[in-house]
Amino acid sequence: MLISVRIIRFSNHNFERILEALMLFLDVLA
């Protein structure tokens, strides 16, 4: 999770894409 936060901070312009990917990942786990 910390790594994801670091990636989001590193590339703010890809925030929406990362959020979408994270939601997809959580959906797969659920």
C-alpha cells in the first residue's frame, strides 16, 4: 500500500489510472 502511495505521489498525472487499477485489484480480491 505504501508503494502505491509513493507511485501516486511520484506521478500525479496518472492518479486516476492508478485509482482505477487499484479498484480493479480490490474487486478481484473481493
